[in-house]
Amino acid sequence: MIATLSFLKIARISAFLLLTILFCGCSVFMAMKGKPDANLTMLDIGQERSIVIVKPGPAS
């Protein structure tokens, strides 16, 4: 009975560590793979809405 409990405890800790490593690795990969930000330097204060929508394009 004691051997079973220690095995379950080790299995639970191992599963937790494995999932933690996988999720951290996944978030780092997704952050590195992300799309580049739109170039908003061409926009000026006071421009008409139609011009602002045409320059960077519609939201995706």
C-alpha cells in the first residue's frame, strides 16, 4: 500500500512537471512566431476615418 502511494505521488509530480515544461515551451514558441506589428507611423492626428482604414488595411 505504501509503495502504491509513493508511486502515485511520483507519477503526479512527474505529470505536473511535464505539463509545466510543455506549456512554458509552447508560449515561448508562440511569442517568437508572432506576426509583426503594423507600421502605424504613416498615420497622423486628425486624418479622416476612411484614410486611416485604407492605409493599414482592414482588421484581420
